[in-house]
Amino acid sequence: MTKLIIQIPAYNEELTLAKTISELPRQIEGVDSIEFLVIDDGSSDKTSKIAKECGVEHVVVLDKNYGLAKAFLTGIKRALELDADIIVNTDADNQYDASYIKDLIAPILAKKADIVIGSRPISRIKDFSVIKKFLQKLGSKVVRLFSFTDVEDAPSGFRAMSALAAREINIYDNFTYTLEMIIQSKVKGLRIVSVPVEVNEALRPSRLFKNYIQYSVRSMFTIIRMFIVYRPFRFFALLAGILFLLGLFIGIRFMLFYFTGHGAGHIQSLILAAVFLIISFQTLLLAVISDLLAINRRLLENIKNKVE
């Protein structure tokens, strides 16, 4: 028996939720049962009531608005409690074409992937401005660079995951789950692939960010933070290497002046070189300590997963 749960994080979506639910599939080949789960993220409107009226089997109501990442994780936890074999996440504003859910879960059903991300045709989306299209593509390239994956549309919230992958995911970022989930999945050895999907006409503007600058800055900080969390040794070792090369370059420069009889006027270079080299060594020690902490965190996560 294969059970699919389609979860929808929602915040004040009384105007769009009914349409979103109406387009979700109730039957998919290879799936024995499909159930819907709406996570009401502290809405002040009739989101929960509409979800129940539309026949949603499971509605989780949070006591306040925690944000998208918290709502997403709450849904994952509840879906696992309901014995879901596959979990699909989609947006409450009907952004994604629900007919592609069968394509999302196909690689999981075929045991070829643990996580599948719907790749939107960014260049053809009329509702996206030129700036937004550029930032979406740039963001995906940066995530691919940091995560060592080939995910085509990193910010896409239209994604499916197996129960195994869902148990492994632990989101720490409060802004969004999309970027961290990709970086974390690669580190944990989960198989992640992309499949092309289509989108519907926008029913409302995005609420995740107020402007493109805010989105870009927060996303960049999220990527750097996740790289430090999940690849600490590589990050700090790279930083240590850069500092070492700077110190070495300045030190060689001083030595050249010294052996040519002009060292007296460049003593500051010697001091600066020593500072860079000392900081480089300290950063390398930090890399080792951070790596040990990362190993400890992974062990704690494994214990947590086994207990649950």
C-alpha cells in the first residue's frame, strides 16, 4: 500500500485555497490512497474553515504565524504520523499545475530518487519580471555551486519526498525551507532530482519577500549560513587558505625588500604577514572544531530519528 499525502502550508488563503484544493488529484497510478493536509499558519481569515469545507482530511492549525519554514516542517511531521509513504508539498495560491504531481512522484515510485523538485519554466512565466527571472536563475546557480547538485529551480516549493527523506530533513532556517533542504539533502546522501513542471496564472503577489533586494540578501545569507552549518570544514579551511596565501604573499614581498637592502622601511609588511598567518592557523583550528561539532549534530539527528 502506497499512501500519498499532499500538504499545503497556508496563511490567509481564503480566496485561493478552494481553487488549489479542487485541482489536486484524488487518483494517481501506483498510489493506493491520497489524502490532503492543510497547515494553517496562524491565519486570521477563514482558511481552516474553507479547507474543511473542501473535504481536506487533515487540518493543522498553528497558534500564530510562524512562517513558511515552520509550517512546512509541521506538515512533514504530521504526514509522517499519518504513515505517508510519499509527501508532496505545494503552495496554497495555486501557483503550480497540480496535474504534474504524478510526474513529481514518479522517480520516487521507481526508487530512483528520494526528493524530487519541480522545475518551473522561469523564462516563460509571464507573471515574473525580468529582474525576478534573473534572480531566480542566479539563485539556482549559486545553490548548485554550494550544494554540488544539479537542481534547476532551487526556490521551487513544488516538491515531493519519500518518507525516508522526510525523516532526515531538519530545517533550521526561519525564512524558507527550499534552499536549506537541497544543501542538507546532498550532505546526507539523499538522491535529489528535478522534473519539469508548469505553473498557473498568479492569483496574488508573493508574500515571502517585500522586494527583490530583501529576497536576494536573505537568500544569500541563508546559503552562506547553510554552507557553514553543513560544510564547516570546507568553508573555514578555504578561508584559512586565503588568509595563509595573503600572509605568504606579503611575507615574500618583505623578504624581497629585506634581501635587497630596503627592509627597514617595510617592517609593517612583516607584522601584517605575521597577523595573517596567525589568523590563518586559528581559522584552520576552527575548521577542525566546526567539523567535529557537525559530526556531533549528525549523530544527535540520527538518535532523534531512531527515537521517533
